[in-house]
Amino acid sequence: MWKITTDLESAKKISVCSQDFDEAQAPRLIHRFRLLDGDRIPYYEGVSDDATSQRAFGPLDDFGEGYAGCAFIEYLENGKWSPL
């Protein structure tokens, strides 16, 4: 489950969610991620309930690639952005 919260290009808050998003389960979204284009420029930030399994690619697979042309996803780990 994931939710995109910020469009970094326009510096606006947005709300784009995975199909399985459940507001009652939102407190489980504890992993911060960002979606980047092929030049590694970040375009979106959000939160996810998973940062290590194949499901951690969900924001990129479900939204980033097709809608925004993003090519990479990174998760914030110990204060540093790390690619999957």
C-alpha cells in the first residue's frame, strides 16, 4: 500500500494512492520514497508500507513509469536516499 503526497516539480501536496489504499491502515505507511526520472531528478515523494520486497516497487510500477515517466525509486533509510 502506498500514497504519493508531494509533486516536487510544482511543490504542491497531492494525493495519489495505490488501489489497495485504506485510510484506516494509513498509519502503516512508514517508509518514505521518491520517484525519479532517467536523469535521477526527483519528481514525487510519498509513503509506503513496504521498502524491501517486490511490492516496494509499486509506486513506480503503478504510477511513476506510466504517468510521469519516472525510471527509479528510492527509499529514505537512516537519513539517506537509497535506490532499490
